[in-house]
Amino acid sequence: MLSVAQLQLGQRAVIAAIQGEDVVCQRLLEMGVCEGAEVEVLGFSPFGDPLEIRLRDYRLSLRRSEAARISVRLLTGGSR
Amino acid sequence: MTAIEAVRPRLQSRVVALIGNPNTGKTTLFNALARMRQRVGNYSGVTVEIKKGRMTFDGKSFEIIDLPGTYSLAPRSPDEMVAVDLILGQQPGEPRPDVVVSIVDASNLERNLYLTTQVMELGIPLVLALNMTDVADGQGLQIDAARLENQLGIRVVPIQANKGKGLERLKKAIDEAVDCPPPMRAAPAFPEPFEREEAAFGARLGGRWPPFLIRRLLLDIGGYTEKRLATDQMNGLREELQSARLRLASAGCKVPEIEARTRYGWIRQMSAHCVRRPERRPITWTDRLDHVLTHKIWGTAFFLALMMLVFQTIFAWAVPLMDLLKFGKEWLGELLRGSLPAGPLASLAVDGVLEGVGSVLVFLPQIMLLFAFIAIMEDCGYMARAAFLMDKIMAGCGLSGKSFIPMLSSVACAVPGIMASRVIENRRDRLATILVAPLMSCSARLPVYTLMIGAFLTSGYPGWVPGLTLFAMYLIGLLVAPLIALLLKRTILRGETPVFVMEMPVYKRPSLRTVLRRVLDSGWAFVRRAGTFILASMVLIWALLYFPREDEQGQSYDLQIAKLRGDLSNLKQNTKFENDDAKNAIEDAAQAIEKTIAQIDGEWKRNSYLGRIGHTLEPVVKPLGWDWKIGMAALASFPAREVVVGTMGIIYNMGKVDSGNIRDLEQVGATPLAKALQEDKVFTVPVALSLMIFFALCCQCTSTLAVIRRETNSWRWPLFTFGYMTVLAYLGALLVYQVGNGLS
């Protein structure tokens, strides 16, 4: 299954699950990264990590290591 | 009159707690509500500050507590627990709030309401302040506040905190909410299996824990409530907790996921009735700005330019202000010296207290200028972008992008740098940043470097040697700091990986009031909390250098010097010369007196208690190639590194040397002090290098230690910093001297 870390710029996807039960996982959940929520990749930092996504009505940045734990179903979009 | 009012005397002020996510305008609202008498609350073991202020409405007085901004009430550290304890009335010495005001960003309602649903469970009357309604409008979001009020079962007041709109209605709602019942009925219901486990645990703990903490205990794996349970005298509860969570997982209520699922599910359902979204999301200013400011090339270029401006400001533009303070200090010193009789009192006033006060105030320009930048960057939303751009670099040493600005600022001065570490929410990251910030080569080391390089590594060396040596000294800090940070994060600050999950807030125009307030607060906080300690250490070193004040014949040094100074000024007043010979003769006489003063001063300081300590410690500093005089100068520089130059001047009979004048490498070598050092047989190139390395790595700076004490709210961390840096400095100097001496 695809993870947020594998998404391209501008792609949109729906969150399916988050791996783990540790503090990283809890923090992501609190921020609204949970099943059913939609994400869109907005950009990448100069070194490709972290990345910026749109989630609910706001922008969130997270590292690839965290993004890799969020599995998603691809909706649409692609390189703008 | 209700029951609650009957119990409370009418005069007692009501307590209102303000809670909300970061970037919701909470501080702006606090400043707008509590204009009068703001103060800061401190709790032991806690590094966050909690602000309090007063508000009046309808003739009644309210105390407002500004809780730290947070996304969730799932405490993992003492810092995060404070907010929970305060609202539950469990914080010793603090009354339970009568009302909680939850401030939310209307343009980002879903995520903001997550925290609100948690606050609903705390059993306290609640008012929702719906802020940033203008931003929501800009995004085409239409929020039906009346409906929201109905759905949530609590008062909802639309406001624009930055424009002061809706504040009167909010105050009225707070006043009315005091006597309302807490909004328990509206909070989202957790699935039945979860509530069953909760009830069982509540019974097991015999009702000693509030229901909210029982819920947190089940939900927060490795959270603070678990740690509290460990101190609670009950056996086997940990195992019971484990099996309860396992049962929940098999019942389809996996922890921690169940919480987010329940709350966000409820929020979505509820907001479907109250929020109308546009068909297509309009492109906002934030979209346009972010496109440039987080761009690989343009974003980085803008960031670098901005950082250069920040650095230039605190490194160079603060200097005129600092010089002005120094000038004022010297002027006042002369005035005091002239009006007080020579003796311990005059010396204490001028060399101890005035010097101490001056060395506190001299930091203010840098601190306040840096905080002006930080406040603007945070308030307009750029700070998160800066952290975003720099994160990868800082991740290399186990930190996050948020540590970049504190570290960069520390290259000018660690004091504002350490204070800037407040932008880092993660406790361990913040501590690591604070502990390594003093390693960055600050401007106070420059006089030491320039004196040593000017005296020993300039004449007779190729032109590139001085510059390269200076560069190497800066490089040491830049290399050692990340290594130590990494080491700390792997050892004493080890723990769960900090989560770099950061909101990128909407850009907005910074509010002048918020910025000014922050600048003034930072300056005042430094003076009040760090000032006393710095002053005390200055007076201590002064006393160690002043006593004993009599020479072998029993004559006091300062009286001798005062008398000679009197002679000198008499000589200088005589400005009418009959011819050049007479002029020269007088100038020669003046020079002879100045030389005698320097000699007496040198003898005095060498004989002082500090000088004696230097003698005793000579075996310790011998392996570094130092003699007791260098050791004593290093000891005397405990209040601040640059003091070493002035002290060396005195010990080497050269009178007091102003470290501020030692800047230009070319000229330093020709100064009397440099010449005296060159003539001293002890001083060789390896010794100069060893001294430079020592000062590059040591923490001879009470201001830094005082500010660490203030920021961590404990003596442990400044002591630790001083300890590890001194060991590091000693080893570094030892290595350089022994290798250097072996080679030469």
C-alpha cells in the first residue's frame, strides 16, 4: 500500500491507516491524521525532507520517516 | 443567588483559564483581555511559563491564566501536565478555574475542536472563542455560530482578537458562564467497551483520580498519567492496564487510535451542520506566499538573506547601543569614584556593583533586538517555514529545524540564543539546544582570540595565518556543538524520538502590540531573573580580587593608587607650558606615575585571594602550559570571558585593558599588553593556542549560566553545562598544548 512519503507533488489521497501505537502515532492522530481524512502534497523542503501537506483545513509539515507510516489510497492529481 | 455564589465571597475574583492550539491568536486575546498587571507563574520542575493577568467586567474582577498552547491534553511531560493539573485544580497553590475559554481558529475548525472536546470532559463551564473569522471568510468558509452553539451545548462567541472585535461579548459570556453547569452532555461519547473499561478502572482506583485522568491513563501509552500511576501505591495496576488495552484492541477500540476516531468522527458529524464550504477552495495569500517562501531556491535565498540580517543586527548593530551603555557605566563610575572616599565602599560600588549592573544591562540590546525578530517571525507565521527549511540540516545532530535560530543567535551571544530556544516545544530538543548553545563561538570570545592571535600568530607568519586561526576557532564551536548535541540526545536526553509534526500557520500581519510586549517581556525577564545572579558573581569576584587590600608594610593599595591618581590629575591640569621641555618633563612624570599605578595594581591583584587561589591551582593548569598568572586570569573571567583580557592587563602591570578596544588584529600585536605577553617566557605559541581552545570550549560566563537556570527552572542544568564545558575545555587545551609542545 502507498504511504504519504511516496506521494508526488500535488497528489491527493485518503488516509487508510497509521502504523504503530507510540507517541509519534498519537501525535499524528491528534493533529487529525486519521483514517478517512484527505491529504494533498503541497511541497518539499530544499533537501526533500520534510514535506508539506494539506490536511483538513490547514497545512502540516512532517518528516519522511513519519510520512512513511501513514498508508493512503490515491485519489487524483500528479505533478503540477 | 446560586449555590456556588453563596459559597464564594463576592469580592474574590473569578479565575478564567485560556486554552487553545498554537497559532490561534491566544496570546493576542490574552493581551487584549488582560491589559493590566500581567505576571508570570512558575512551578517547580516545569520549564514552561504560565502568564496571568487581570480583567474587569461589570465591576467584577477576573484573573486570567494563559495556558501554554497545545494541540491536545494528552500529557507526556511535567510541562504538559501543568495545564491539566491547573484546570483540574490539582496544581498546588492554584485555585481551580471557574471558567475555561477555549480559543479556536475558525479557518481550521476541525482540528481546533479536537482540544475543545477534551476540555469539555474536564467538568468545567466552557466558552468557545471563535477567532480569526476573517481568515475563514477569506477561505470561503461560512460558519453558523448559533448552530455551532446549539450543537456543542456551550456558548460560542465569534471574535477577531487582533482587531479587538467581539471582546465585550466574550467577557459577558465568561461572566455568565461562571455559574453555568459544565457541558458534560455534549462531549463525544466513546464506544461502549471503552467506557466500561474506564468505569472499571475508576472503581479500581477508588475514586481517587478524576474521570479525565482515568481516560488519559487508558489512552496515553507511556504518558504522564502512567508515570503517576507508578508512584501511586497500588500493585499490579500496570498489568491490569496492559490487559485492559489488549481487550480494547480486540473489541475494535485500539488505543490510541480510538480517541482520534471518536473525536474527529464526532467533530465531522457536528460541523457538517454548521460549516459551509465552497465548491472549490479559493487560492489564498498563504498559498501564494508559501509557494515562494518554501521554494527550494527562492525560499532558501530569502531565508539566508533574512538570517544574515538577523545576525548582522545582533552582531553589529547592537554594538552602538552596547557602547552607549558602556559609556554611561564609565561616566557614572568616574562620578562615583570622584564623590566617594577611596576605600572598600567606593571600590565595591564602582568595580563590583556598577560593573555588575553594567554587565547585565549590556546584554539588553542584543536580547531585545533578537526577540523583536523572533516575535515578528512567529507572529506572522514565518517561523514554521524557517524550521521547515532547516530541519534536514539540524536533524543530522538529533535536533529539529526549530533549533536553528537559537543556535545561529548564539554565534553572536548565547544569552539571547538560549532565550530564543523557547520556540522549541519538545522538552528534550529544547534542553539539548540550551546545553550546546554556549559552545557556539560568541562575540565575547573575540577579544581573547584577537589578543592571542595578535600577540603570537601575526608577526613572522604568512598573512593568512591569523585569519585562518580565527576561522578555526569559530569552526570548533560549529563542529563540537552538533557532536555534543548528538551525544546528549543519545545519553542523558535519550527518549522517544521527538515528533517533527508541525503546523504551517496562515500568514498574517504581525501585531505591533504582541511584538512589543514580547520584546519588553524578554528584556525584563532577563534583568529580573538572571540579573541578580550575574550581579552576585561579579561582586564575589570583585571581593576575591580586592582583599586583602594591604601590602606587606600594611599600607592599603587602593589608598596608594588614589593618591597617585590625585597627583596625576594635578599634573594634567597644568596645561600652560613655558616651553616644549617643560611639557615633555610633565608628560614623562605623568607616564612614570601611570607606570607606578599599574605596578601597584598588579602587585595588589597578584596578592589577592584570587591570586593565591591561582597559585594553589598552578599544578592543575600546568599541564595546559599555563602558569599561575594565566590560571588566575582564567578564574577571574568566571563572570564573563572577555574579562580575561582586562585581568591579564592588570596582572601584567599594564593597567586595565579595555577588551572592547582589542578588535583589530593588525594593531593588537603592538599594544603594551601583547608586548608584555610576548616577553613572558611562559607564553609560547602552544600556550596561546591552549588558552584560545580553553576559552572556545569553556563556559566562563555567568550570564549564560544564569539564563540557563532561568529557562530550565533548575540549578541542575547550569551546573551540568558548566561542568561538561569546563572538562571539555580542559581536555581540549591539554591536547593542543601537549601536541603543540611536542611538535615545536
